[in-house]
Amino acid sequence: MAEEIQVGSSPLFDRTDTEIAEAILNVLKWHTAVPEELLKIKVEKGVVSLEGEVKWNFQREAAVNAVKNLAGVRSVNNFMTIRSVIAPDDVKEKISASLTRHAVIDADRIRVEVSGNRVILSGAVRSLAERDDAEHAAWSAPGVDSVDNRLTVVVPETDPLVAGVL
């Protein structure tokens, strides 16, 4: 005796591309972090493509996160770009100021380079948390669309655990 078993989503829950597009428009309309009027949406066989220009990376991430789990969405292609609204020198200054404000980050040991919309972080930090915080600070600058985090973690020799005192 053979049983026919279907694996995957039930045909009862399938959505047409038009239904998916309407759901995406509604979700983005109500999402305060996403400027939906700046985005173009294309849905083909459940694959969503998001295009357009935003000012911040968090807006790109918010748009993708808002639509990726909607019923019928199989995958999301993120073709959104970030448009810088300030000069690269201003971006570098804002990142450096943000690093200085963080108490856990030793900003003097971090070099910030800006090339177009790309930020390169280099130097040494004391922990993975400090490395992540520095990268987050770089992403927080307006116009940044990529961060190359080349920071290395170096534990200070004065740390009692490293020096074998404890």
C-alpha cells in the first residue's frame, strides 16, 4: 500500500505573486523604519526582489526582515542601495566621534578609512565585543553601505589572566 505524502507547504496556503506583493506593500507601509515610497518590489514565483535607494543600512535590513517570513515568500533578493547624504570626511568624523563616545572602545587604537560609501576599520581592540561595537558604530554612520572590519583582537599583557597571576 502506497501513501502519497506531500512535503513542503500545502497548496491550500500557496499565495500568488500578486497576493505576496500586496502583503509586502502593506507590511512596508506600516513599518516605520522603511521608506516604502523609495522601494520597488518585484515578485516572481515567490522570489521577492527589493530595489531602490535608502539613506541607512538599517533601512535595508528592516525591509528584508519585514518581508522574508511572509506566507509564500521563498527568498528575498536585496538590490537596495544606500545613498550618502554627507561627505566621506564627515562620515569618518562621525564614526570616530561614535567610537570615542563608547566607553568600552579604545578609539585611539582604531583607524577609520572611508572610500566612497565603504568604511575600512583597522587596528587593535581588546575583545570581540569591542570589535563588534566598532563595526556597529561604523554601520551607524549615514551613507555607509559596506564595512570592512580588519580589527584584530589583542589581549593586553597587563591582564592578570593572561599574565598568569590568577
